[in-house]
Amino acid sequence: MTHAPVIAQLSSSAGGVPKLPLESAAVGEFGIEGDLQANREHHGGPERALCLYSSERIAALQAEGHPIVPGSAGENVTISGLDWDAVLPGTTLRLGPQVIAVVTRYTSPCKTIAASFAGGDFNRINQNTHPGWSRVYARVIHGGTVRPGDPIELI
């Protein structure tokens, strides 16, 4: 990586995608304050409080011709400069000076993010068929405020 890992973008929505950029965010047990999920059966809750993704993976997908941008695939924390292959279930991350989150699992992509992919192929980021390209869910262990540019640390 060419720089220290940082939060590239924070995103939220009133439900659904795309999630839009934020200047800062309060993070608690259920994720980013004010970020809502349209389908609470498959999204949200303490074990899926945050959805994280890599800006480098997004750039690689764009190079393949996909119209994905940060937040369009439903992630609310886009990370830059972190070895995404090291972000596995069980990994603990410090986001900014206060927030501690543990990766709980890989996400399962669905048709709601199809517009982010050429030909609607949202399975391009399915962990089962494309290992290392999935977004991840995380549980918040310690909340706080985060901002784009804040450092990220594997702990």
C-alpha cells in the first residue's frame, strides 16, 4: 500500500442504496447514527452494524468497467490503504481514535446493488465465487465519532 490506512469515505442513507457521503459520523452499537436499512431482516443489527469495503477494490472494479462508487454497494465505511486480504471475520479494527469494531462475516450481495455492476452482475463481489472481493460486516465494540481521513488500524 502507498499510504497509511485511513477512512476514505463514510456513507449513510435513509434506507437502501446508494449511501451518500458524510463529513463525520457518530458510531454506536447499531452502526452509523441515522443510517437506516430498508430490509432489516438481512441488514443492520449489532452483528451487521457496519458494512466496510476497500477503495482499492472499488477502483479495480471500476477498471473492469463497473459503475461502482463508494457507498453505491451499500457500504458505510470505505477504507483506503489497508490490505483488504487481511480483513477477515474475527479481525479487530480501530476506526479513528475511538471506534473499535470486529469483522463478523462477509456480506452476501443482492439485487439491490445491481446498478453498481456491469450487466447487473452483483455477484462479482460474492465471497464464494470471488474470494477477497466481498464487503464485510462488523460489530461495534466501542463507539465514538469518525471522520474521513481518520486512521485505521488492525489490532
